[in-house]
Amino acid sequence: MTRAVRFDRYGDRDVLYVAEVATPEPAAGEVVVEVKAAGINPGEAAVRAGAMHDRYPATFPSGQGSDLAGVVTAVGEGVTEFGVGAEVLGFSFGRSSQATHVAVPVTQLVPKPPRLDWKVAGALYVAGCTAYAAVRAVDPKPGETVAVSAAAGGVGSIVVQLLALRGARVLGIASPANDAWLTAHGATPVAYGDGLGERLTAAAPEGIAAFIDLFGPQYVRLAVELGIPRNRIETIISFQEAQELGTKAEGSQDASTREVLAEMAELAASGAIEMPIAGTYPLDRVADAYAELEQRHTRGKIVLIP
């Protein structure tokens, strides 16, 4: 038997529980991974609450989680890429990674670089691939100014660093508590709240070339008001506004390839980018982990350690 996070109906965090379930068996082309770390994400909370039912309906009982890193314990027919004992990281499309063991297609896994911390490896997929997609969507050129909302969050902290690697000047919108971290990672901090538009304009008198929204619709509207070209406004969360205003809305699904994940893993392992870990929780405290996440003030990622 293995242990896995489950919920039987849409609702608040109290619908989450940990169940004893049969240990998965690998189908052809799959491996079973003993999970060492599994990141949690705002999208999972939205699915659990039913807010994403129209786009991503749940079937009950539902598992939870996409991010994972761990050690291969069994291989299915036809698998040659990994053997038992291989250290891997990747993603599950089956809402199943928040568990002690999970069956995953080998096409959704890459080798874990030996230097990469397990917690970072287990939280890299959603945040890393989303950040990659968001930066690619606005195609920053060296010297251009790019504004980023929620710049110190799980995705934002990576976006800021990817933009800096591409030579962009970054305006990082966040709370003043994150000023030192943003400055140390190549961004100019700009406090969120009333008067943000004026502060952004003052910080970039030469103009803002692109805007990446990682928080909510008010930022998409603000970017339009600031005169930023709509094909260079990107949001990972405000889908309705993106459709209405003609901006971009690319996310992890647009960069969910082994090539992108391997590139992000190497950047993290080499130290070219840092993924802050805001906290870790055992599987039994999954509801507490989401309680911290849903405050929307964490710097970096929260990780379950099964």
C-alpha cells in the first residue's frame, strides 16, 4: 500500500485527506517513482475549490499534484530511459504526485542533476515551465524594461531571474518585504498597491516594453492602460481578461516538454537561477501547506515531503 492525498468533493482545505491506496503498477512506457518531494501550486487549490471546473473538471475521488521528484522503484514494458534506482524529476498529468508513490510516463520525466536539491527538483515543473513560457511569450530583448507582478512568488522569483539572464531590466512588483531579495536578483523593486501605475512610470521614464502578470486581472488592465502593446502583455492567471483585451495567456502547458524541464533543471543545478523554498510540510499536513500558500505572500515554493 501507499499513501496519497485525496478529496471527494469540491471545497475548502478541509476536504483534503491522506488515504491508504494500492501501490501503483507501471503500465507500458511508465515507471513508478517513490516521491521524495512534491511542490504545491495555486492552480491545484483552484481545482480543489471548484473554481476551475469549466476548464479542468475533477472526477472523484480525486488525487492532487503535478510536480514531483524521486527515485524509480519499478519500470513498465518498453522502458529503456530509466532503471530502478534512477533519480528523476518531472510531472504528472493525472493529479497524483502528492503521494508516496506515483506511476508516471517516462516522457514526463528527466534525470535529476546530482547537484540539484530534492526540494527544488520536486517543485520545479509548474513554476519553472510556467516562468519559461511567460518569458518566452513577451520575448524580451537586452536592455528592454519588463514589469512583473507577484515578482517574489513561486513563479515570479524564477521569471525575474530568467529576464535578468536575457539582459532585460526588470521592475519587480511585490511587497516592500521583498525589496532586498529582488534587488539581489537583478530587479528594481516597485511596491504594489494604490498609485502603482505612477510608480512604474517613474521607475521607467523611457517606457515599459512588456508586462508579465502572475497575480490577477487588475494588472492586465493596468498594463493596457500604460500603453504596453497587447501582444507583449502576458498573464498566467487572468484568462478572461486576456481574451477580452487580446493579450497573451501562456502557461506551463505551453512549455511542458522534457527539453524545457531539463534546461530549467540545469539552470537551477548550476546556480544560474535560484528557486527559494518558502517551507516544507509532511504529507499529513497538506491542508496546512495550502493554508500558507493561499495567503499569497510566500517567497518561492512550498513543498510536501512524503
